[in-house]
Amino acid sequence: MDTRKMKAAAEWFYRTVFKDEAIHPKSPQATQCLPSLLKTARSLENLDHQSWQSRESLFLKQGKLLANYEDSYDFQGSVQHYYTTYQSLTDQELRGYFSWRTKLRQGELKKTYPSFAFLYIYELLNQIGVLDPDDGFRLLYSFYESYGKLDSLIPTYMNRWLVDYVIYYNLAPTLLSGSVQVRFDNGITVLEHIQEREPDEVIAAIKALAPTWLGRSKFYAAHTVEMDAVIVRVLGRVSGHYAARCKKTLTEQYFGVRCAEPVHLFDAAVFCDPLKRRDYTYTVDEQCVYRCTGGKWTVYKHSLPPRPSTKLDALLKTIDAVMRQEMNDPRPVKAEVETKWILKLIQEEIQAFLAEQQAARAKKIVIDYSQLTQIRQDAAVTQEKLIVEDELDLPEEPSPAAPPETPPETSDTPLSQAEYRLLQCLLYGGNTGWVQAEGHLMSVLVDGINEKLYDTFLDTVLDDTPQVMEDYAEDLKEMVRP
């Protein structure tokens, strides 16, 4: 629906048809009952030399005249107008509006007819009843927050008009920090400089630009840290590929190129252009610039509107799908990106990340505090034996030494001779009494075996008993002979 055409038609209607035959007749008696200031405002509508003026011009003149007017009229009718101005209201409706506005300014917020609510907004947009543009923004935003809870139609329009207000009246760009456009622009800026940004910034930008898939993925919820790390790595490489080999950057591929588009500030509102802007530039941020040239407005921004990117969302779902496959997740999803170089890149980054994680786990020293009690008990037994042997006063004649055992072959494994011997005993039912007799700690040997064979099995092969894990017994027997 072209709101500018609708307003032009309304303007024509009120200049011609309405002037000759009013839709809401104002009887002489009703006009005579009007307070003097309202009579004066009404008189501006009937001046012959003013017949050429637009509804907007008349609205601004009447609004300045009635900016501080107050009333206490008990209006009992109903009101339904579009692009409401003072001229479009009957005398009773006019007094009903100012009575409602008086209470609103006194702090009494009460739901009223949409025609009245929008007329109040139009006043603020045109600086009627405000001290300056900053005061007008404060009043607009306050009405948006409070009255928007009573009428859901209000935020629909004011989300746009608040942005237009800041731009038109040259207020601080920080007032727009929470707007959809600025959040969109911030995300684009982060992706344009992804190599210099922190991972947390990149993830926040991605979730703002494409929240659909990550928001509902159970796999992402369960593996957020791992997925975030991979997403940042993949996006960094994809961005580098586009920058080096393609005419369009990553953001241009996914969100369109920046270009100038015509724009109509305060579209669908009664706006009188009180500052008569002709040559003016307003920079929202590095992604979005508004310009007025000869009264015509354009905005220089990405050609696509600020909405979730389907292309970026498809890439995130594909990363999710490949990640599930590499981690053997039982709930696979279909990858949406079919471009071969992107799929190859995703797989490379996931595999590299998982390998780094595995290497980090292998280097990590794990202290099993549950074994401390057993270690203390073993140490106490050894100490007691030493004390007893010292008290026996044995003869110094040495006993014949037992022939040394042939050390087991360990060249095919990273195990020490003691570790190899212990694993051999556990695999083939040998006696492990020699461990304590030779001064070894069982828990130390078990930890050494598990750590040295982790790269091969990606798991511990001995439990705390110690016993060989049944799943790995046959493979271990190929490494350790009887």
C-alpha cells in the first residue's frame, strides 16, 4: 500500500469535498460552544486565501497555536480517522482529544482511540508541544514504551519513526544502538573484519545475523564451545577465500552490496518537514548513511533488508551436519551447502580442531586421588617390612642371587619393561606380586600404560582394579606376547 498516495488523496479530499460538505458537520451551536482558542484554530481552516495550503501546513499552524491548550471535556463518542489532523475531527472529537492529552501530560495514562494516539505522535514528530528535538525524542520514547503496552499497533509504526526522528533532527547515533538496523550493521562490520575480531564478538554477530538454526539445534546446545570454535575458524577461512579469489566479499555474498536507495522518512505519518531539509547528511554508522539532496532522501546501505541471512544460516547448518558426522553423533542432519570447496574447508577445519583437542587431552596429566589411600597402605606395608628385617639381625652371608629374568620385548610399544611385564601378566593371567616386591607402585604403572597407549586406542585400556578393558584385549595381545 502506497501511503504517500493515500495521504495525497486525503489532502485533496479535505481541501475540496470536506470544505464544502463536512463528513462530521459542525453545527453553529457546537462551534459557538468551543473555547476561544479552538475557535481561533478552526478559523484557520476557513480562510479563502489559505485554500491552497496542504493539510500538513494547516496541521503545523494549528498545532503551534494549540501546543499548550488544555481541556476537561467529557467526550462520549467514538472516533475513527486515518492520518488524523485537528481539521479531520469534529468539535466534540477535538475537545475529547485535548481532554485526553491534558490527562496524559499530567501523568494519567489511559487507553484511547487509535486516532487520538496517532495524533499525539504526529504532534511530537513535528515538534508540537516540545522544548527541543531531544525533549521530543524523550516524550516519543516514553509514549512508545508505556502506551505501546496498551496498543500493539503503536510499536509497529514507532519502531521506524523513532529512527527517522533521530536522523531528521540530527540527534546522537547512540540513541539508535538498539534498533534493528544498527544491530544488523554491527554484525556486518564484525564479519568484514573477522580476522581482527575476538571469537566472542564473531559468535555474537553471527547469532544476530542468522539466529534460526543455532537457536534450535540440540547438537549445538550440547557442544556449544566446540561448535563456536569451529564456526569462527570456518568463517575466517571462507572470508579469506572470498576476499582473495572472488569479486564480492563474504558480507556482499551473504547480505548484498551497499548501494543508494530512495527512502521516505516518517512514511505513513502526518509529517510537515518543519526544518525544510534540502542538503543534509547523517551517518548512522560505517554501514549506513542517509542523505537529503534537494529535499529527496536516499539511504546508502546493504541492498538486502536487515533480516536473518538464509545463506549464513545454511552455512551454519552445514557446519553442524559435518560436525555431527565427524563426532559420530546418532542424530544426523542434512547439509544445505553443496559447494565443494566450502564442504572441503569445513571438513578440514573440524578434523584439525578435533585433532588438537585429542592432543591436548593426551598431554594432560591426570592425578587419580582415589588411589592415594592404596598408595599409603602399600607404603606402610613396605615400611613395616623394612623395620622387621632390620630387627632380625640376619647373618651377613649373602644368599645366591636369582638368575635375572629375560626382559620382555618392548620395541614395538612405547611401554617401559615394567609396564610391558605388568600388561603381559594381566593379559595372560600371570602373577603380579613382583610389582610390589621390586619397589614399583601399581597405580603408577597403570597410569603409565593408559597414557602411553591413549594415542593408539583413544581410551584407557586398564581400569583401576587393574583389569584389561574387554574391548581392547585382543588388540593388546597382538602388541604384547605371552
